[in-house]
Amino acid sequence: MNYLSTRNSQIKYSFADATLKGLAPEGGLFVPEMLPDFTGLVTGGFDYRASAEMVFAPFVAPCFDADALKELIEEAYQDFDVDEVVQLKNYGDYRVLELFHGPTLAFKDIALQLLGKILGRLLSGREAVTVIGATSGDTGGAAIAALDGLPQCQVFMLFPKGRVSAVQELQMTAGVASNIFPIAIDGSFDDAQALVKQLFADPEVNQRFNLTTVNSINWCRIMAQMVYYFFAMNKLKSENTSLNSASFVVPTGNFGDVLAGFYAQKCGLPVNRLVVACNENDLLARTYHTGVYQPLNSRLTLSPAMDIQVASNFERLLFELSGRDCDYVAHKMKELKESGKFVLEKEIHGQFQNLFDAYAISDKDTVRKMKEMAEQNILVDPHTAVGLCAAEFYRQSSFADQDALITLSTAHPVKFADTLKENIGYSPEWPDRLLALKELPKRILNCSNHYSELQPLIFNRSLL
């Protein structure tokens, strides 16, 4: 499979190139040259690993053959708490797909454990790389768990100081190997993400450090997340053979997780609607309703992993909805940079509304839903609560088939124990593996959100 940039479709890249570079030279995001047909996956009754093999095979060829791919998948998912990697459960009246059974108890593990194993293979005998990432919480811990101690790889992970949970910060800073550099910046996730983009655009940094990224702008992440949409649909069909399609509610900030559902649909998954669940940082909901993509200042909410006002993966959706027109995308991204916004044309906006729904969920409703679930002896983290609220509103507005509506649960409630304690009166106990982190030495670097301070910090700390 070859890969193109959303801003330049003239140059073709291999899977290895797209994975190692993370971001195209002109700032575009990598997308596959063509989308395979996975219709057979919907009726096959495959287990999770078999589903992953079928989804990944065309995207990684010829870089990895069938045997190598099988090994990578086994290695990536060997430390998950459940055999099937994810679990479809009933939370009262809601169908919920639990995605938090990996090493750091967040859905990011599903993609990043795989990406870590792939990078390990790709870097063998190659020039070392420097992973630069920005995280609103879960990506950082999951990336560090996947890349900790990996030869030929150093990691600089930026996160907003004071805007991640205690568990998330521990997972990024406690007992990390010498190749890991967690950086707490003064500012929001959007500030961190902007700094990452500046680093990639800096020729001096790129020349010295051979940069790549593990954020969801890396195609490998999107590819990995497509699998659980197919798996969930198979589970539903095994319970109700007459079921022909389903809808998914996805808590999202950077548009990566729900974009994976969109690509699954493009590859043959029978999806009715993809429901975007935002918190009070409502960029995606505003874009959905108005057709104007205009990031505002990020607000601190109870669901901090979604405190994002620049949804980078929306660029890939623009590419697909415009008929894969890279000139159109480049123009919109230039508009965004120069004027702080862009407007979707009527046809593009209409396509967006036909495929998706979008809801902005307040902190008040998030707490209401956490309390409502707790009354049923079900603990949910605030991000899952945002998703369940969106599912509730979607049902009310569309009379959706409850049996064919799946809400994605993105984090274990213990990751936000303090939030639960404060708002519902109690929280889950920390498992032993988290308690052990408290006893380990911490590494954390502090920095302002000014590039003039970040760049020398990286030069001075780098192992390369």
C-alpha cells in the first residue's frame, strides 16, 4: 500500500515511511492511496486478533508479511486484561464497548502498543528517531508504556501542566527509562500541539533529530482503531442475526477515534451514524451545526482528554469529503493558519451532517450521567459519561434503535478517581500496578509554552 499526503497527492510513500515520518513534509497527514473492502469481516465472526490481521494486512503490505504481522499483533496485545482486547457490555440501558483493558487503562493502548512494536521492527538497522508528541493525558502514558526503553528511539512528550489527572501524570513520569522525557508546559493541550507542529516545521530540529509522532495524526493509530468497530459489529450480529447495521457514539477531541469509525465505514462496515460527543470544548459540534471551523480558547473541563480546540484529524475528513482533493485541503489549512478559521462549502457541510451527528456536553450533564450510572452501581469516567450523555440525546432526537447503538468507553474510571470522588462521593481503588508507580522516581521537565524555550530544552536533553 502506498500513502499520500492530504496536501500533496503527487508523492507516494510506503507504510514504513508514513509511520516513521508521522507527518508529511508540507504538513499534511498521510492517508492510504486506496481503501480496501472489508465487507467480509462483518459476517465472518472473527475474533479480535484475526480481525486485526485482516484489517492491517493491506495497509502494511509489503512492509510486513502475514507471519510478521501475526507476531506483531500477538506481541501488542499480550498484556491486555481481557482475551479479546475489548469488551462489549451492558451499562444499564446502554451498550458500551470498553476500550480500556490495556497496560495504561485507556483506549490509546490499543493503537500505541501496536505502533510501539511496529516501530521496534522498523528501526532495526535504521537511523534513530525522536518521537515528539502532545497529550491531553492518555496518549502520553500509553506512548511511554509502548516506547519505554525502545532502542533507537527517544521520546519528548508534552502535556499541559495541571490539566491531567494524577494517574495520567504518574504514568508519564514515574520510573521511566532514560529515553523518555515528559515535559509539562504552561498552557493547554492546543498550546502543546502547536509547539509540536513548530518542532516539525523547524528544519534545524528535523535535520538533527529525525522526528516522528505517535499522536493520532500518525496513520498507524487510525488503522489500529478501525478494528474494534468491526469487532463490535460482529458481536452485535452474533446476538441478533437480523441486525444489519449499527451506530457508534464516540467521545472525541482530536477527531481521531471517530475518524477510525468513518474509515471502517468507508471500508465496508454498515454504519448508520457516527455520533461525535464533545465536552464544553465544542469545536466539532459548532462546525457540524454552522459549517464554520473556528477554534476558540480551550476550556478546562471534567473530561480533560477532550479539552481540545484544534481537531487535527478533521483534515483527513476534509480530504475524503472533497473527493481526495489535496489542493482544497491545503487551501483550507492555509485559511485556518492565516485567519483562524475556514468555512465549509454547502456540499461538504451537507456530507458531514449526513454521516455524523454531534453534541456538546456540559460538565453539569457529565456529572449527572456519572451519578445516574453510579446509582446502578456502574462507575464511568467523565469521558465515557460525555459519550453516554450524547447517546441519550441522540436517542431522544432520532428514536434510534437502542440495540444497535454502541457507546465507546475510552478510559477506566480509576484514571479519574479524584473527579469521581469529588462528584459522586467515592471512587474505585487503585490497582496494585498504579500504586507501585507512587514509589518510583519521577522525571518531569517544566517549560513555558514559548518555542524559544522548548527548542533549546530538547537540544540540551537529547540523547542523539
